[in-house]
Amino acid sequence: MSRFSSWLAAGAIMVMLGGQEPAQAQWIVFDPNNYVQNVLTAARTLQQINNQITSLQNEAQMLINQAKNLASLPYSSLQQLQSSIQRTQQLLAQAQRIAYDVQQIDRAFSTSYAPATGNQSSQMLVTNAQSRWQNAYTATQDALRVQAGIVGNLDTNRIQTSALVTASQGATGALQATQAGNQLLALNGQQLADLTAALASQGRVQSLETAQRAAAQDQGREQLRRFLTPGQGYQSSNVQMFH
């Protein structure tokens, strides 16, 4: 009876436990294949992001370089060069008497430098000689003034050359280097203009001196012819040769 009672008690407990739902257990399932795929996907995504960042950095650097290449040179010597050329031009324009004018030269060589003839009076011959001397004298003065102006430009040229070379060496882009080079070429052009002016003024002196000697020789022959002509004796007169 006691054993039978124990079986009944155990059956009752089982019935009671059978009417209750056991608690649900939570399990974490690890899938190695899925984990590897996720890691590879994340790595590829990170690599793509790094590539995009590198590409953006390169594009930004390219834009910076383009901006440098398009940047203008902050220094300009144009005004100083124009002032130097203008000073030289003014000195040439101030040339006295026979200047750099074709019509004026033609008139002078048809009058003062024209061959001496028998129809010209002695006073006219002396007047022409005096005019030729004054032309040579003032041409020498004009040449010296032009040369003095060119020498005065040398200091300006030295300053501009130093500034342009410094700007060229410190150029940040192609445009600045090109502009510095162009300004150096302009400076060379200004120096060539000064050299041309010096040669022109000195050549004017030499040409007038040559013309003066040729006219004086021709006038001397005419005066000798008149002196040796029979029946025409020498007559002295007061003549003012130079002022």
C-alpha cells in the first residue's frame, strides 16, 4: 500500500508539471561562412571609401595646381618701362634744327647744304656755312642729352631686372612664370629702344658733320674760282661767322 501510494503521488506530480509550459531557452547560432562574407564585404566597402577619398584628394590638389597656374604675377614693371621709353622719346623729340624729319632734311639739303653756285652771293655762302655749323653743334648737344637720359635709365633698369628675376624665381604657377618672362623681354625691348636712340642721335651727329665737310669743300672750290676769276678782285668785308 505504501508503494502504491508513492506511485500515485508521483503520478500526480507529473500531471501537475505536465499542465505547465516549460520556459523557452534562447540559443545564439554562429555561422562561420556568413561571418567571413560579412567581413569581406566590409573590407571591400572600406577600400572603396579609401579610393574615393584618395580620388577627391587628387582632384583637390589638381584644382589647387590649376589655381596656382592661373594666378597672375603680383608685380608689374610696365609703368616704369613706359616712363623710361617716354623720357627717351621726349629727348629725341627735342632735337634742334635738323631733326628726325624727312621733309625737314630735304629742305635743308636743298638750301644750306646745296652745292654752291655762281649765282649765290658771298654773304649767302657765309650764311649757309654758319647754318651748317650750327646744325652740327646742336646735333652734338642733342646726342649728349639723349645719352645722359639713357644713362639715367640704367638705374631703373637695374631695379626692374632684380625685381623681375626675384618674381620669376618665386612664381607659384605657369602663368606667373610666363608673365615674369614677358616682362623681362619687355625690359630688354626698352633697353634696345634706348640703344637705338643712342645710335640714332650719334649717327645724326656724324651725318651732319660729314655733310658739313662736303658742303664746305664745295663752297671752298666756288670761293677759289671766284678769287681766281680775271677782272674780279678780292674785296674784303666784315662777316660774323659765329654767334
